[in-house]
Amino acid sequence: MDSVSGPHAGQPLLTAGAPALAAEAALVVCHGRGATAQGVVNLFEPVYRHGLAVFAPQAERSCWYSRPATAPRTENEPWLSSSVDCVGAACEAAAEIGIPSDRTVLAGFSQGACVVAEYGRRNPDRYGGLAVLSATLPGSDADLEATEIDGSLAATPVLLGYGAKDPHVDPSRVAATARIFERADAAVDERRYPETGHEVTDDEFAAIGELLEAALED
């Protein structure tokens, strides 16, 4: 990831799935805190399809940023911006093999999902989808209240999935994140799982699979 600056500069970008010449859609996946690119590639295996190229950036020391996601964004710099650069590098790698943004689905779990959400906030475009699992946009409550996306997501499907028993996700922050994306013309699908904690559900995998099927059909 030569284009990445800051704390995550020099970290690897793991690739999997379809080779460049056979790829018709892309999935960019970001691991959670304490996990790895290989781990998240394994985690998302249930959504893989023929013709799908997978790109997974690795965080320095497996941590995208050091402060809680609820801290003011400025307190997580320069880590947060460097993390967003990693997602950008993965999207650039997809573009280099001919996969445009509208056939690229970005997904993450926990801290990695916060990074994916922040990338979408800073880089509005028509994506194949954003899947923000067990996470919200990073920043303090005041940050979220003041946030407006400078551009349109042009009906990009945005999945916000979380467990009602997840101690790390505040439903009010999920709602705030949903409103921010909706104001930027995203098609938000908020899913709350009553009996679920901090984990990915089969229903979320199925929803991401549908996003990928749509991307592959374009």
C-alpha cells in the first residue's frame, strides 16, 4: 500500500478470491481490533462468489486507531486518516484490475467497520455497498451531530447491522450514523438483532451476499 501515509504506511494488502483477469466485482474487508487481514478474509468466506476479488488491508499492530471510537475524531489522528488511506489503497487496487466503485462492496467488523464507514463519509460515491457491522461512524456524539457528508452516495446500499446485546455499540449512535448516510442519498438498511452480541450473523452474511450478487450482475 504505497499510497498510504502515517502509522499504517508500509503495511501489506492481502488479496484473495478471483484473479485479476477473472474478477468482475470486488470486496474490500477491514478486520477488527486485535485481528488480522487473513482473519477477516477467513471470516467473510460465506459471502464469496465466483468472479469476486477480495482485498484486505492490514493495520499496524492490528489496531486501526488507539482511542475509543466514541472519542473526538481529532484524538484518533493521525491513525484514523491513515486507516482511511488503507481502504483507499484497496479500492485503488480494485480499480487497477478494472473494478469500478459501483461494483466494489466495502465491509468491516467492529473497529474495521468504523474505518469503512469513515471512508464512505470522506469519499462519497456510488459503491456496490457499505456493510458496517457492529460499529458506527467514529467520533464523539458532538462530532456525529455536526457531521454532513460533502457529496452524494447516489443510492449506495448501506447495511448497519448490530446486536442488541453488544456492549460496544450504542443504538443511538447507529441511528445517528444512519441519518448521516441517508442525508447523503444512501439507501440505509439498519438491522438490530435482539439476541446477538458482538459478532457477525448469518443474516448479515446473506445481506452482503445479495449486495455482491447485484454487483456481479451489473
